[in-house]
Amino acid sequence: MAPIDPHSYTDSTNPLTTHISLSFYFDFPSYTILSAALITLSSPHSGPFTLDSRSLSISAVIDPATHTPLPFTLHPAFPDAVLGQSVIVTLSNQSQLLVIFKTAPSSSALQWLSPPQTFNKSYPFVYTQCQAIHARSIFPCQDTPAARIKYAAKLNIPQYLSAVMAAKHASRRDPLPGECQGACDDSLWCAGGRVVEEFVMEQPVPPYLFAFAVGELGHREVGPRTKVYSEAVPAVLDAAAREFAGTEEMIKVGEGLFGPYEWETFDLLVLPPSFPYGGMENPRMVFLTPTVIKGDATGAQVVAHELAHSWTGNLITNKTNDHFWLNEGFTTYAERRIVEVVQGKERAVLNIGIGWRGLVESMERFKDRPEFTKLKTNQVGVDPDDVYSNVPYEKGFQFLCRIERQIGRPAFDEFLKKYIATFKFQSIDTDMFLDFLKANVPGIEDQVDLKVWTEGTGIPPDAMEPVSDIYTKIVSLANEFKAGRMLNEEEVADWGGQEWELYLENVPKSVEASQVSALDARYRLSESRDYEVKVAFLQLAISSRCSSYYNEVEKTLKEVGRMKYLRPLYTALVQGTGKEEEKLFARRVFSEACALYHPIAQGVVEAILAKHMMNTPNSIIYLLLLATTLATSARILEDVAQQIPVPIAPPDASDAPETDIPEVPIAPPDASDAPETDIPEAVVATPTTDIAPIPDPPAPVIAPVPDIPSTTTPPLATTVAPGGAATNPILDHPTLSFFMHDILGGSKPSGRVVTGIMTNSDQNNLPFSKPNNQIFPINGGVPLNTINGAINNNNYPFLIGLNGSPTSTLVQTNGNNVVAGNNQPFVTAGQLPAGLTLQQLMFGSVTVVDNEITEGHELGSSVLGKAQGFYLTSSSDGSSHTLVLTAVFHGGDHHHDEILDTVSFFGIHRTATPVSHIAIVGGTGRYENAKGYATIESIPHEDQHTTDGLQTITHFTLYLSP
């Protein structure tokens, strides 16, 4: 018994899954999907059978032949930060099993958008991002690319919405009784106002290519095999159709180079700006960021990269993420071959040059972790999202170019076609590729050092930086800028976005702030609508400490959630010494924007901040200042209510994983998202003007699409666990952990609100308040204080004070419901106006913490001591709380009054994510002067009855600096 993949619990002794039949009931108000999965195996099996899962609530596993329950367990009891949990089912000569389950609002693969986060602001939206190991958070599966599956899916959605999938659309029809396989009751499945969309995937694909989107969608036809989808906004659809009008030509070029296109259709879905990648190569339905729509067709190079995946990545797939270069190195090579045909060799060379620069930067990033500069890596215990980089793209590309130079392009083209035909619809590893190479190119191992290329660290000596006149000229001009030479208009007259990006990437980072300002004054790069250009310029501004551009940095980080932009900007802000102000700025911006990011992007940024902020001497001071900023800030995330969905008319309430995929140029070239420094996208920037500007959008995340009316679109939400725990090089292993009842979580929290203002206070910047539309006509109320007259008794309700009254009680001094004793009237939660909840009114409320802490989560676990402190609700949607807490450890079973040690914590507990991080700010006893950080994870009690509400446990894991 052994796993077949370092990122999966899949057992090598188990048969692989061949088909999954899925039934999904989308419950937008709760951000969950009620689900059933009928799993078919390649052969009958007896004994334990293992599936991957993350954040799924599994209610039953059933033998579909006999309709009897099958015993199952979840392991480990507390989910692994990278792998999640295994579902171990005991089979007895069965080849099928039916799993009934529900997704979690915190699913790391799902981005739920409330209506205000969409273009039309009328209906909700949800989409998936499963690469690299997030399919397990949507349905239990053998979540490894080694297990290719076919599937069928029934999506039960509100009838005013529509669905698309990376699969063939079969029908849209009324729901039928008995077809949901137990996902929910027939009365719910067949309720009025619902419709079922059916899809089938008839070709075997790895689970990470499972994809769907549900929302108010429209489409345009741009070719015989291609439709472009987006939200049903005519301007967006028309702009996308113009941008990608040349898609059919690229498909034909690809077929000429690599063989027949095997997927029948090649549709494109333009997602909201929260999408964390440039593109995702889902077969039949590629997902794209709106940042690639630039109005000049240059964004189509991203499409070229995703199209190339149709042969390399989708048709032939890396067996595990240790061999990710087989997907991305081949695809980057194929992409550039397509670009060379469509745009010309010079344009392809520019693309390669930008990729080379990204490769050099990735080598610097991993100088202390050289394992991840290899093509064939060892990622045991490592979250693939955390080590996503340019290396598999660009080093893999260089390796294939080295082979091509050795044997010549004609011979390599024949080899490539044979390779694709031989391994199509299979998953392979590096050794299988090398064996095939040596068998078909005799003697290649004597001419090219295959081991150095695949298992060696760094850039091999026979890699080749691109050579061309324009590439050399741009790099030379960038170096001259350091000496004070400004570009003149004639030199840049023909430049597009790719030229500007290459120039900015090569300008020395040590230039003076005055030089940066002068460059922008002449060419307005900070205003560019091409984010490749804009972000490259803002990185230069940050590195030059040109703080006058920090407002533009903040705006950019709140507009889009594409990791290609988030990673370099946040890293530039916090990396290095003497940057305390920038670090505080970065943390504040993230605290305000993170709810708009996809879960995968959240985890990546959290890891960056944790790495660079916990090592500073003044980090505790800055975290304290940050908490104060959050508590008093007038900036409230009104657009995101992860736990309190926004109701809508009928019902309502994120380059490949950071994987931005390198994008390829097509008209002036662009490049896709590869790692942290993906391949650029081209945009036309002239000396005095930029791409036609669009009005500034009203909300945090905006679709930057030329010629489209400025409208707000969705945001982005991994935490660092169902995603991957952020780690600090010094803090690799937890020092200790403990458990306590979840003060805030579940439907039965134990928290006791003791005071607070819950009102409308646009006057005098009253803290801890939010608009309530003056819904409480208060007469004769008794305020807690006057704050210079800001409190008006006719507009402000108050919690009742320090007497421990229930959290459902509010003072409403309107003369009704007078309670004897203190002459103060009350209103209960049931008397609130329609559509309001207590949580929405309790911004700024204080909640007491005074709970026992235990060694384990099980009932009867040893009591270690007490946790004492308080929560301060620090966001209007109730998802962020400033936490001040001390864990008091007693002297053993018979000395509970003796305090041996304490550890104190301070930070923001984000309950909207599965894992949150706070600072350790000191202690006593053995933890005197403790420093480091702790993760906080809310998990349900196992095997609990939920009739009276779900009870949850808080798990604290401490990482102390030596």
C-alpha cells in the first residue's frame, strides 16, 4: 500500500476510477452545492478504497446495487494542510459506490460571487479552478492526474441562470423526480423555478480539468469551432469576440504542427477579474481573465497558450506535479511555434526573451530551495501552489529547444508528432518521456546531458538566451536608463506592450525615484490599460521607493485578482529590509482586498506576507497598528458577504494554479501567466497616450476591458490550508497546538457579546459603525457615550451593556416591549426588518473569550488550561475579527490553579477562510518573549448530531521562532 502521487491519498493497490456521474444542486444563499457522485472503478475491489477530499461534508456512502450503506472513515481527523482528508470506504467486490455530500462555502476550488460583484449586479455567479489539487474540494475523487476519468453531470440551478462546463452540453430541461441520486430531496430538486443543465465528457481527463461556471451568461460565435462566453453584457461579449476573432486560424496552425484537434470544440469563457490566472486550459471550454481583452487582438496570445494545451497537457498529461514541466514546458514550446507562424519569428523571440528574464528571476526566488529549480522535482509535503513558478515553463521550453538545436527542427517536428500520437489520453512521467526520446532519437543522451537538464538545479550551461536585433536593442536601452538616458519618441514609436514590458523588466531596480517619475511623465505607463506594462512599471516604482505611485499600486491590487500581478506587487512591497511602511501598507491593502481574491490567490498572498513580515523586529508593532487600522477604518468591504449572501430576485443570497499560464503573443504579442513572473501580454503604449481609457469602475474588482462600459465584476478567496499553509523558513514545524470550542463558528457559537455600537454614523468618523438606513426610530434611548454629539438617540440602537444578555437582544427605545427592572426596552432578532441579520448590524461588537483549552478535539481530552481575551468584529460582513487572546496553561491534572506558562496572540481572525494567521506577541514561563505566528482552523466535531445546529472546534497551531 503506497500513494501513487505525493499530492493524493490514492492507493497504488486500488483500481482507478473510470467514470463519475455527478448531481449538483446549487444553493446560492448558502454558497454550497448539495451533491451526489456515482463513482465507477476499472475493476471490482474488496477492502479499503481511498478517495481525496477537502472541506466536504459527507453524509453517506452507498452501494448503488443494493442501496445499503458502505462503512467509511475520514483520515486524518484534522485535515492535512496540503492534502485535505482521505475518504476510506470498505468495499466487498464492488465496482461502484455512491457518495452523498455537500461542498463548503470555503471550498478552495469555488469562487462564489454575490450580485454586486458581477457586471450587471443582478444575479450571483460561481466558477471553479481545480488545478492543481482542488477538485477534491468539489467532489471526492482520486485527485491525481494519473487517474483520468470520463464524467457526466447534472447541474440543478435557478432558471434565470445558465451553466457552462468543460464538457459537451447535452440538454437544458426541467428537473425530473428520482434523478438526483440522493443529492437532495425530490421536493427540492424539482421545486419551481429550477432547471437542469446536463453535460458529458466522453474523453478521459485528469480531475484538475474539471470545470464549470454558473451565472447570467451570454455568448458570441467567432468561428466554426469557437464561441466566446461571458456574463451577458453586450459590450463585454462584443469586445471579447473582436479580441479572439482569429482563434480558428490558430487552431488550424496547431493542427498543422501537432496533429488533429481531438476535442471537437474550443470555446472560451471570459471570467470576472477575480479569476486568479491568465487562462486555464479546460478542454472544450478555456477560462480566461478579462485582463487579456485589450482591444487590439494582442490578448489572443493567451488563447494560443491554452490552445497548445489541447495537445500538450490535456491530451498528454504529467502523471504527478513532480513532472509539471511535461505540461508546461511542452505547451510553452508549442505556443511559441504557433506565435511564430501567426505573428512572425521576431515577435516569438521577444516572447522568449521575456520568458528568459522570468526564468532568471525564478532562479533567484528559489536560491535557498534549489529543489524547485529542477524539472523533475520532489514535492512530498509541499503545496504545489506554493512552489508554482516559471521554471517548468521556461526551463522546460529551453530543454526542448536544446534537443531541437541538436537534431534540427524537421526531425524534432516528426518526433513531436509521434510523441503526441503515442501517448495521447495518457498520463506520463519524466522517465517515460526520456525513454521514448532515447528510443526515437538514438544517441541523444551522448549529445545532450539529459540528467543535468531534468534533475540538475539552476539553468544548464547550454541553455540559450534569445538573440535578435530588437531584443538586444531593448535590453541595451534598459541598461542605459540607469545612466540617465531617457527613451525618445522615435525609439518607441512602434512599441507595443511586449516591448514595453521587456524594457521595464530589464531596467535596473536601483534607479532613482526621480527617473521613474520622469519616465512616467513622458509615457504615462502607470495609466496603461495593459496590466503587463502597468504592473512592470509599478514594480519598478516600488523598488525605487517612489511612494507617489502607491495609490496606483493599491488601486491595481483591488481591481484584479490575477496572481501574475498580485505576487510581484506584494513581494516588491514586503521583500527586503528597511521597508516597514511598505509592509504595513501591503498588509492593510490585503486586509481590505483579500475577500475579493480567489481562495488560491488568497493563500499565495498570505504566504508572501507571512514569510516577509514575521521576520521583522517591529512586526508586532505593525500588526497592532494594522489591527487598529482595520477596526477604525471607514473602508468597509460592502461587496463581499461570504457568510451572509446577498438576496436577489428569485433566490440568491480567481497562469495554471497560481498557475497562471504563460500567454503567447499574437498581434503585437502578449504572453500568458506563467508563474510569478509569467510571460507578458502585449499592449500598445505610445509616447503620449495609452489604450483608450475606460472610466474608473465603482467597485473593487473591475473588468479592464477596452470599449466596455465601466462596470464592477467579481472578486476573488485558500486560505493557506485547503489551499496550503503559509510557512516561514524559520518556522517550518509547529511547536505546539491546542483546541477549544469555536467562539464564533458553527450555528451554535458560544460567544457572548458584551458591548458595542451598531449603527449608522456618517458623522464625525464614529468608529465601529456601518449604515443601517436609520431603520430604528429611537426615542428616549440611553447611549453608551456621546462622542462629541455624534450619537443621535433617534438613529442609534445599542447593545445592552455588560450584563451578559443574549446576543439576540437589541435595545430599541421606541416605547415598546419595555422590560421591567432597568426600564430599558428590547427588540429580539425576530423583530428586525426583513433582510437584516444581527451579524450585519454588529460591526464593532466585542465578544468575550473565556474557554477551556484541551490537548485534543475529542470529548474528554485533557484540559491544558484556559484561553482568555476578546474578539472585536472588524469587518461589516462579520468575516474578520481582531483577536486579543492569552492561552493560560495550568500545572497539570491536580494543579489547575497553578499557572505555569502563557502565550499571547494578536491579529485578525478571518472566519471566512478555513485557516487564518495571527501573531504571537509574547508569553511567560517557558514561552517568555515568544515570537512567531499561529494558525487558527475551525473544524466540526466528528459524528455529531446537527439537529440543534452545527458545533465547531477551533484548532490553534503555534509556530515559534527559535
